[in-house]
Amino acid sequence: MFVGRERELGLLEEKYAASGGQLVFLWGRRRLGKTALLEHFAQGKQSVTFDCPDLPDFEIYRRFTGAVLGRPENSACRRHTGHGDWEEAFAALGDLAGSRQRLVVILEDFPLMFRNCPDAVPALVAAWKKKLAGANIMLILAGSQVSQIQQKMLAPDLPLAKILTGSIHLGPLGFYSVRQFFPDYSYDDQLAVFGVLGGSPRYLKQFEPDLPLEENLLRHLLTRDSFLFGEPEFVLRGELRELATYNFILEALARGSGRLCELSRRLSVTADTAKTSVYLRNLGFLEHVRRLPCVGELKAGRLPPGRAEFRFSDNFLRFWYYFLFRNVSRLERGEAAAILEQEIRPAMGAYLEQIFENVCREYLVIKRDEGSLPVTFGELGSRWPRIPGSDCGESSQDPDDEGEIQILGIAPGGDSCLAGVARYCGGPLGLEDYFRTAERASVGAEGQRFYCLFSGQGFTPDLEKEAARNSSIRLVNLEDLAECR
């Protein structure tokens, strides 16, 4: 089952149809389906794939020339390969490309070649400039080591980045793609699956669509022998040192401490935000954590003190640290049913509030792109007040600090904005929720204002009456969200 990825497939097909040699880097963290995407793209095309092993340079060279160029894999191959060997091997790819049908060459786990074969990348750059740029070839480099790729391969001043004709970042699937894995689930259960597993196709395929949600949880996540049970430690231990510190930060973040100040206080009595920032930056490079945009508050490229807020990029990790990390010992003793009943089921609604808010943002982006919103916003995020009276941010009576706006998008010219609130549980939204959002949006926002209120439990009659007479208010319930796309 191949779901989503229309944008990425479109970009790959666009490069395939372009004239001249094409060199594309496809990158993103583990388990997001890079291999499946490339296999789908390569169907019906003349293609060859090389999975780079984690081996010494001479062995990678021997296997590459054997698998891609069809040369005999001589076991007595010399134990050294240099720039000339690699340049000749890459240049030979141009001879394989025919004049009619473009040749697609896919190098999986390319960062291993970058790390283990110091001459390979300079040789590729040289061969590309001398020959491959004019050949009928599409060379796709793929990798999951996102921090290494961003810092050592894709930085604009690096030689490899300068010859790329395309760079495609593969992120998690969105909610509206994830729903397609479980077409017979209710909207609430689809939202819960998204909150538990996120947008990783590998994780989503662990759950069985014909089983109830809780049965899937018991079989495929809360059981110590399941693939998903050991996945968080496997992923993080392979990427990070000081795992104990990162565990502490991730658990605090999952439980609601999203501000830099709060995390610093929890981590150290000195509230050293500089040190905490390093940990968060590393998690950001690995795409486990992201900084939520504080819309309209960037000054000189930086947020004012106390404005930074962080959230998980990966729903699966958030679910793990919200519910399971502190209960690992109990799960290993076989207490999965008790954890489900005592920990997960009572708190699932509260956990899904943030997931629901993110889905509402996704809905708004879809509607914006369809042209069915009154505001064509650029950035879509939130706005929240500073934390007063702390070492991390000065005490402020700034009039901009009137309270949080959950969802806020401002038109590029600043002449209009869209403000919204999202509530999954806790009863229907009422007129007071609209008035509160409108009052907060009136501070620091100029021009015309529109409002979008999302509710998982409907709206009060007085709010529905107000929305019927006020064209600047749009009410969105679960049925509206379910009908999107």
C-alpha cells in the first residue's frame, strides 16, 4: 500500500523529465518511507539501485562497481581506492545511460559512502562537472542521517550542494494521508492512531486495520516483543550521547514543559538556557523536536526572550514519553492491560488536544491552498505571552502579552489575519471562546480579522447564532474535518 507523497513524486518526475543530468538528494529521518518512495518512482524506468553498506572504502568501491557497473567483484581487490578510482567509476555511469531513456541511479544510505569513502564525494563532484551533468542520467542520493546531511552535505557553500539540481526533504505523512491506512476506523480512532504512531509508514503498518485500536495497542506497542516497543531506544541510542539527559528533556516536553525557561529550570538549578538550547537544537536537527512559530514575533531573525516554545515533531516519541517511558518496567512484567486501563485510557483525550490542534492547522493549510479561506496567510503558528519574572525572559507589561492565541496566521502584507481556537474535549465551544480569541487577536494585529473555531464536541447555540450573522466567523466540527480531502 503506497499512500501520500504526491508532492515528492511530482518533484522527482519533474526532474526526470528535465533536460541534462539531474542530481537529486532525497533525505529525511528513519522510517518515513524513502525506499518505498524511490521504488515506486523507479517503476517502469531504466534504473539501478545500490544500498551502501557500512564497510571500509575499498569494499564499498568493489561492491559499487560490481552492482552498478557490472564489473566482476574481485575478492583480491587491492585494499586502497583513491580519487581517480572513484572518479572513473562515477564517470562510467554516463556510459550506461542511453540516448533515448534516461537512466535512474539510486544510491541508498549515501551518508555512509560520504563517511567511509573520503575520496568518493570529491570524485563525484569532479565527474559530474566533467561528464555527468551533460549525460542522460538522474542520480538520486538518499539518506536518513539528517543532522550529518544538513551540516556536512547540504550547506550552501559545500561542493556537493553546489552541483545538486534538487533537494527533497521527506517529512512525516500528514493526518489526511494517515487516515487512508485505517479507512474503517471512526474519525476519533483515526486521530488517536495519528497521535500514537505519527506519520511514519513503517510504524503505521505495524497496526492491523481490521483490529480495534486498543487491541492494536496491546499487541503491537505495549508488548515487549513487538517491533514498536524497542523502537524509541533503538533510534535515540543510535543518534545521541547523554541519553539520560535527553530522556529527561523529552519526558518533560511530553508532559507540557514546552518553554525553554521551563525546561532549563527542570534540567538545572541555574536554569542554563544556553546549555538546554544545545540539547534542543540537536533534537531539532534530528527532527524529533521543532520550535513552534510565534507568529508576528520574530525580530532580527530571533524570538524575544521568553517567546520560544518547543514541541515534538514525532507523535510516536511524544506518546512514548507521555505514557510509556515511566512505565517500561511494568510493561516488561506484562502489565500492558493495566497500563492501558489505568494510564492511557483516562488521559487519552487530554493527550490528543495538541494532536487535534496540529490537525486543525493542517486543515487550514489545505483550505488555503484550495483558495477557500478569506486570508492567504504565510506562516501559520501560535502566539503566546512571555513568561514574566524569570531569568529566561524579562518581566513584561507589553500590551502584546494579552494571552495565547492557539492558531494564528497573518497575510504576507499584514493587512489581515486568521485567528483560531481548537478544543477536542472539554465540552462545546461557546460565545466566550470567540470573544476571548477576538480580543487577543485585536492586540498587535492590524487590518481585517477572521476567526476559525474548531471543536470536537460541537458549539453552543449562541455561538452558532453569532456565526450565522457574522461572516468573519467559521465553525468547524469533526464532520467538517472528516470531509476534508
